[in-house]
Amino acid sequence: MEKPQAVLFDAYGTLFDVYSVGLLAEQLFPGRGQALGVLWRDKQIEYTRLVTTSNHGAHYQPFWALTRAALAYAIKKIAPPGASAQAIATFNGQVDQLMNQYRHLSAFPENKAVLKALKARGIATGILSNGDPEMLGIAVRSAGMEGLLDHVISVDAVHKYKTHPEAYALGEQATGLEAANILFVSSNSWDALGATWYGYQTLWVNRYQLPFEELGTPPTRTGASLRDVLSFFEA
Amino acid sequence: MEKPQAVLFDAYGTLFDVYSVGLLAEQLFPGRGQALGVLWRDKQIEYTRLVTTSNHGAHYQPFWALTRAALAYAIKKIAPPGASAQAIATFNGQVDQLMNQYRHLSAFPENKAVLKALKARGIATGILSNGDPEMLGIAVRSAGMEGLLDHVISVDAVHKYKTHPEAYALGEQATGLEAANILFVSSNSWDALGATWYGYQTLWVNRYQLPFEELGTPPTRTGASLRDVLSFFEA
């Protein structure tokens, strides 16, 4: 396999820690903050799939709107049955607080060193994300990554979320390279699988010691942090 | 809205209780049977979406294969870290036992009375399911429903799972009716949503007191059991 000429990163879960909202979630919902975070994330991903598949994408909504909808669902699901009028009145406030936190997710600590090492080798870098352009812009600036990324690609351009092939095709179009010459990096196993199926070289960053998807196709490599990206460029 | 001329039912979760594997799961994995059942079901649905969306369905596998893959994933995920060689050796046996149970899921108790009431009114009835034809045939026979269903429709005919429009179109093709004149019934809120978007009249059977999907479109009606189907035919 040829050494990749560019590296594209998934954003949410890979560069930015989607569970870094957990502390605030725990303050708002004592004892249920972690469950809320997981439910929110799962529902967010589910919504990207529902709007992509149904009626060929006719029900597309930007990632910010789907993230908010997923949070509203998650709070309703974990709310105790027969919640009081007061509890319902605080609902919108909780959504607003958590969405504001989501806008400023923590970046994983090793990110910038890895991006700098890639730039030093002359490798093109970028993000290929379900996030909409405004969300991605804020997240990249908050993390101080502006100068380290050649491409910030949002699936919003095609109104189809990953793992739709039109979403993955954006990486080839932005870099001018074929997928086989690009390394795609994701901590989300479904995303690493979809990118592998599409034709990318892939690194699955298995941050939480999970099994890989059992669908018969492994990623090119599996690592434990973004630092494992550099293994693709060693002699 | 016109009274529907046919009623199509989702199968898994709607006619057949996907959580009826719970007792065996609890025997095999004490204290974690329920968690395994939920994880299995969620992963099964996730896999239908991944293979439908990725590369336009090129990675399609029948529902039985995806159900088995989802179970393998779920067992690996709940297995204690550093499982012993013996634990790994029993793994395939556990998968086989649970898959055999899945083949003979319990039917919800009100099903047959509702189907009989529809037949008595001359309404066409059927199943429109992600299940593959063999699974559906066994489940329908086990439940004694053969004479009560005019159509048993599997998405396997198009190699696209719900909520893909080609899957929902099969209901129109089998009945010769437009979706607007068909009632589609599902306990799965994502399926009730997808069918509503497609154009069916819909009943969401909310068996577990869950919130509906927060994507801006409600089902035509919400009920608590299959008996609520009959409300569509009252004067």
C-alpha cells in the first residue's frame, strides 16, 4: 500500500471529545449525566442516518439542528415519568446550556502535535465531518488548529451524512487525490468502516477499548490515539 | 383523511417481541441480559443503516446475517475485559443459542384478534419488514398468523432496509395502492417516522412510553397496543 499523501480526520469523537459535555450534564441531571451523554450522541448519529436515507435526503437538516433535536429527545427520555410543570419549564434552559457547551467541545490533547508533525512532513491535512461549516469553524478556532488544517470539509455541501458515498467523495474532491492515496482517521468505528468500504486507507482510533464492527471488513489499522497516524509515514 | 384500504405491519418489535430473548440472555449473562438485549437490538438496526447507506447498498447482507453480526458485537462489548480462553470458547455456543431463540420470538398477545377484526372488515393485511423471507416465514408460522396476512413483504427484494424509499415502495407495489391509502403500523418510532415521510398513514404503537423522534414530523396517530389500529376504521 502506498504511503498516503493526505490525512483527513473525522471531527466529533476523533479531534473533539463529544463526551466532554459530561460534567455539565451531570450537574443538570445528577446521577444521569453519563447516560444522557451517551444517549444524546447515539441519537445524534441515528438522526444523521434517518435524514440521509429517507426519501433520498429530502429531510436533511444541518448537524447543529440534529444535535439539538437529539438532545431534546435524550432529555425527554431520561426525565422521570410525570415530570412537574417546573421541570418542563427548565427544559429549554437545559438544552441551551448543553448546546452552548457542545459548541466548545474539548480537543483531545495529542491533536496539535500530530497535525504539526504531518505538516513538517509536507502531508496535506484536513477535516471531513458531519458538522456544519459554522460549528466546524468555531471548534477549529477554539482548539487553535486554524493554521494546521489545509481543508475543513463539511458534508453540508451535499446534504448527505456519512456513510453516504457522496459525503466521502468530498475528501477526494477537496484534495484532488483518490481515496486510496488518502488516510482517513476516525474514532467512530462505523465511520472507519464506511471510509474503508469507500476506498480510503483508514485508521480507527479505538479510544474506548471497543470491539470493531462485525461486518466482515477491518480498518487498515487500529490505534489507541491520534499519534498512531504517524505510523503510516514511517519507513 | 380517507380510511385506509390496507394495513401493513412492521414485524420486529411490532408483531414480534424482540426483547423476548431476555430470559435466555439473562441466563447466559447474569445481571447483563437486559443490557445485552438492548445493545443487540440497537446494533442490529445500526447495521441495517450502514449497509443501506454505504456505497448505495453494495454491502447488503440479509437481516439474519446482520442480526448475528450484531449479537457477536454485543457479546464482545459486554464481555468483561480480559475474558478467559474458556469464555471465548463458549462464545459461539452463546451466539447459536440466542440466534435460535431469535428465530422463534414471542408474538404480542393482541396481534391475532386485531388481524381477525381487520379481515372481518375486508381490509387487506400484510407485513412490511426488514426481516429476510425465511425468518419472516418461520415467525409467521410459529405465531399461527398464516391465514391472517395477505402479504408478507421483505425488503430483501430491493437490498435496501427501511427507511430507504425503495423499501417502503414495496408496500405500494404489493397492494396496488398508494401509500396515502395504506396504514403502516410500527412500534419503532424511526420506522413510523420514515413511513410518514414516505407518505403512509401511520400508527406508532408506543409500547414502552418513549418520546417520539424530535425531527418535526409526528405520526398520524399514536397508540399503546395494536388494538389502536381499529380506531382508523371507526365511523
